[in-house]
Amino acid sequence: MNTAWLNFDPVLLWTDALILTLLAGVLVLVWFIRRHEHLRAPWRSVAQRPMAMGSALVLSVFVIIGLLDSLHYREKLPDSLADAPHYSVDVLSVFDAMVGDLRTQQEKTYSEPLAMQLYAKEFVQRDGVAVREYPRLKFGGSHLRHASERVPDITRRSLIGLAQGLAVSLLLFGLLAAWQARRTQNSFGEWFMLWGEGRLDWPGRTVAVIVTLLLMMGGLLIHLAAAYHVFGTDKVGQDVLYISLKSIRTGLVIGTLTTLVTLPLAIGLGIAAGYFRGWIDDVIQYVYTVLNSIPGVLLIAAAVLIVQVYVESNPDLFDTAARRADIRLLALCLIMGVTSWTGLARLLRGESLKLRTLDYVEAARAFGVSHTRIISRHIFPNVFHLVLIAIVLDFSGLVLAEAVLSYVGVGVDPSMHSWGNMINGSRLELAREPVVWWQLGAAFTFMFTLVLAANLFADGVRDAFDPRQGGRQ
Amino acid sequence: MLAYILRRLLYAIPILIGVNLLTFALFFVVNTPDDMARLQLGAKHVTPDAIARWKVEHGYDKPLLLNTRANGSAQFTDTIFFKHSAAMFVFEFGKGDDGRNIGNEIRTRMGPSLAIALPVFVIGLLVNITFALLMVFFRSTYLDLWGVVLCVVLMSISGLFYIIAGQYFISKLWNLLPISGFAGGIDGLRFIVLPVLIGVVAGIGSGARWYRTIFLEEIGKDYVRTARAKGLSEVRVLFRHVLKNGMIPILTGAVVVLPLLFMGSLITESFFGIPGLGSYTIDAIQAQDFAVVRAMVFLGSFLYIVGLILTDISYSWADPRVRLQ
């Protein structure tokens, strides 16, 4: 494709392609589910749970940032010719373009959150005399003339940010109320009463509170980040908020693509083992017992070392650092997928063993329906809820596993932004005197929010889909 | 019973062979000894001579599967597969890159690993069961609801944070316990307390929540209704009936990890500087010491399979309804 007329060069990394495929798959699934009432019912029950809806909203913020960060491109260098353009070696994303200065405003080294000075004293020439003091930051708080202006300025910006967030959320709420009142043919006041008493058919109060909080937080961050480093800067002076936001994509990729790898293995082999029994069952059981018995971390370590050797011996295949880091991320997802499909496969095998003896499956077989058709029409739809529950339950575990693997040194590429790498780097910072705590704090905050939201959402999905939980109070 | 155990043991052999072949393929076929040498020597020192010397030093200079230059049975025994992979079946692990015998290292490092892992396991089990029973006792109340929420919150925190926070607050800020280290005997107790404490706290979230669902499943069964109909108090029902029956899945689920306790925990041991098998493995991964990693893969698989066999036996022991065939 000739892209010379663009002033950028679109870059499609492997993980980008897979994420976009996954997104397309999810959209198709949503479209399919919407058309079938029996599939919609459990989702409606998920939507009625306050905890699940609240966490879904938080998750969606992460997903949007992750998706924006998955559209990559390279900028055209300013001095290049029109017919033979040269592109920068830095691979950027749409998200980078949106946050703008956050990426480029690099300080010299550590600085505290919302600081206007560096964290370490340096010799500075002042009126011809060398003085040892905390030098001013290049960007953080550079508009301030004196240190005494800092706190009032931060307070003012925070209040403006919070107020704007609140205003936007009130506006949205008003629009929603008007639309809902029209739809249900209530008056505005009646709908408001229903909302206030929690008698809507969806958890209106929780959604309103969560959206308001998210918008206020967003307003706060936007206004503060415009003039300060909200979470401080790291050792090389990079904004920690930017690194934390960039890490979202890494976490999401690991949490979702790994499952994407496990699904065909787990579904195909699990159902085949349970449905066909006999030697097929024996072979599949043997394979998963062998894989299961190898300690996961060690298998991942071995595989990552192999990928490293491969990348190093084929440097011409990977032209940018981003591509090298990307192939390692993909390899990590692949190998984590290969080590973690066994649990779901065993579950599906057991379920298929039960299903194959049911009357309607026997009847289908008596009519001479082919195996593929029985599996796709009768077995698979009846185990699908197990697959779905496994996907959402595994997600948070995978995000947490990334941190541990990066700490062990077999996680994502050290040049890639990830919470695991942040935690790994902050070990030495905690041993420093005085302590540098903000990198760890930021990694903790983001990771905890994502994993907690994912866990709460997974609980909601499981309760709605698991028939065993249905009868209980 | 004996015949059953024997058959389970025989069944374990093909699995161990599978593990062995897989590690052989990963470490020698996909990743050839030449690649290993190059990675170990670093970019500067890679010459054909240096690679050849490195391979001789580590005993990787032989053919992979079939040595055509040797005579008789040596054609099969004088190969990388026989010397480095098949030898593991008799626990001959050879030497690591530091020249020490891996078998000896494993024997001396098992103790420290167990000193941490066993208390974490036992205390963790007791604490989790206690919390789970409390939540079940107050089921369908706000106490239970918030208990579950607390469990989810605790689950959502990475294990790394528990360790970092524990070390920072308890050892660095409040100076209550040594930050890391290990010593044998009674003197070593002060080193063990913090890692055990952190290990237990880090496990409460997922453990207590899981046991709660097990107990709740039991509580819906007929024998519980009968016990209540008899007029037994709720406490008695919970402790005499629900706890006893709930223990079957809990204990059999715990048995499978029992042998793996020998392997220790990678993260805990490396943070606390405990000279166990976990820190041994992590050091080997970071130094890319393939011989040690290979040995640990085999040991881990072996212990896992032992755990599987013990699980099967414990099922029949704990629940007489399970027949062994």
C-alpha cells in the first residue's frame, strides 16, 4: 500500500492486529447475543448488579485507553522528501498523540509528585557562586515564580478540574434523565424519584456515582497534569503518570490475548476428550498432565529465553525496538496460554462427558448427525457459559502474573512500559534515602484498580451465568 | 489398595518421560548448545573456538541422540540426551555453571525452603478455614457481604506489594523484625516470622473465599437440614457436620501442593534472601544457567506427580465412598 501521501506511517504490531481481531470478534458476539433472547437474559442480569455495572464502567475506561494505545504509527521526519519519505524510528500511538506533552516533558531525574523542584540537591551557579540547592524542574510547575505559589495553584487547578468533571457529569445525567423519562413516558420528576429510590431496571445510582467519580478524577488529572508531574518523575525524569497509563495496554494485552490463545486449545481438546473418549481422551489427558506438571514459571522462563535467542540471531526481522518488544510480549502471551489451557480443558472434558450421555445428544447420534455438527450444535452451546466464566476469572490472575514474571526477569521486554517493570525498578528506590515511593505507588494504584474491577465484574458474570448459583439466595 | 498405588506409580512413568522429552526438546533442540554458548559468552567473546571450549566445559560437545563415533552401547550412552536428560531419572543432575553439584545444592536448600513454605501452608490453611467458617456462620448478613468484598480486595493486590509493604513498614520503619536473611535452629526464628506472616496474609483473600463457597455448598445439603431438624444448634451443625464434610475437598485439594512445598516460593525467597530452592531457581533463570533450570523443571514435575498420587490416595482415605479401581 502506498502511504506516501500521509504524513505518518501506520505501524501494525502483531499484538495490535490480534487486539483489533479480538475487538471485531467481541463486536460480532455482541451482535449475535443481542439477537437471541436466551443469550441476552444472563447479560441483562449482569447489568442489573450494581457491583458488576460499576466495575464494568471502570474497566471500560482502561479498555478505551488500551485501545487508543494500540493504534500505532511513525511520524514523518520534517526534512524528508515527498517521494521518498523518511520516518522516525519511534513508534507512537494515538494515545501518545492525545496526551501530547506528557510524553515529551522529561526532567533530569527524580522529582516528587506535584513538585516544582528536583528530588536531589545539585550545585547551581548563582551570582557567580556555586550553591547547593534543589534545582527547579524544566516543566513541572515552571509557570510559578515562587515556591509559595505552588499550593494555592494546585488547589485552584484541582478545584477547577473537579468542578468541570462534576459539571460534565451533571450534564450527562440531565440528558440521560430526559431521554429515559421520554422513553418510559414518565415525567422528569417521576423518573427522578424512581432513580433516587433505586427502583429502575438498572443500577442507576451506582452508575451515576461511578461516572461522576471517574469524570471528576479525569478533570483533576487533566488540569494538574497540564502543569505538574502528578505522580512525579522516575530516574530518567520521565513522567510516572505517563508510564502508568502506557502500562495499561501491556496489562490488557496479557490478560486478553493469553486467553485468546488458550481458548482454541482448551475448547477443542477439552470437548474432544470428553466427547470421543477412548484413545483420544487418553492422549489429550496425557498431554495436559505433562504440561501441567511442569512448573509454569520455569516453562515460561525457558520459552522466553528461546525467544530472546531467536530475536538476537535474526535482527533484520525486527526493524524497530517496538517490534522487538512486541514480539516478546506476543511470545509471553503464547507461552502463558500454552501453560494455562489445562484447567479449562479439564473442566470442559468433564462437562462434555456428562452431556454426551443426555437424551438429545443420543437422539442426534441415532439420526446420524455428524460429530462436528453434534459438537457445534449441542455440546459447545451448553459449555459456553463455562468458557465465558473462565475468561473473566483468568483475566485478573494474568495481569497479576505479569508483574511477578517481570520481576523474575522473564516478563515483558525491559524497555516496555509495564507495571511489573515499574515495581521491579522501584525496589532499589525504596532502599534509597530519602525513599522514592511514587513509582511503586502509581503502579499499585493502577494495577489494583484494574484487577479489583476485573474481579468484581467476573463475580457478577459468574453469578449470572453459573446455573449452580442460581437457586441460592 | 497396594495394587492401586502401584498402578498409579506406573502411570507416573510415562508422564515423567514426557516431561523429560519436552525439556530436552526445549533446551537442546529448539535452543541448541551453540545458542546457549553464545548467550552465555556475550556478544564480545563469540568465536568458534570459545563456543567449542564452552561446550566441552559443560559436556555439551556430544551429539544429541546418537553418537556414531562410539562403539556398542556407548553409541546411545555417550550423548547429550543420555548424559543430561535421561540421567535425571536417577536424580543425577550434574553441575551448574558455578561448578557446584546440583543434587547437593537441592539437598541443602530444601530445608530453608520448607522452613518458610510449611508454616505458611499450615497456618494459612487454619486462618483461611477460620475466616471462611465465620463468613458462613454470618451468611446473608452484611458481615458476610463485606467479608467477601474484603477477600476480593485482598485478592486484587499483587503478592509483590504484600512483600514490599511488609518489609518496608515492619522491618525498615518500625524495626520489629530483620528485613531479610536466614539462620538455622532456634536463632533463625526471627527471620522466618515476617515471610510466613506475609505469605499467610497474601493468601487469605483467595483461600477464604474459595473455602466459603465449599462450605456454602455443603450447607445446602440434606444432611444439614436433618441435623437442624433434630434440633442441633447452628454452631454444632457448622462444626460437627459442615466443617467435617467440607474438609474433604479442602484437604484433598491441599494434598496436591504438599510435595511442591519443597520447591519453595520464588518471589518470597528472593525478597527475603532465603537460601532455598526458590531463590536458587530465580538466580538460575537470571544467570541463564540452563542445567539448573532443567533440573528444577524435572524436580517440580516429579513432585507434582507425587502430589497427584497422594491426592488419589487421600480421596479414598477421607471418603470411603470413593472406590479405587
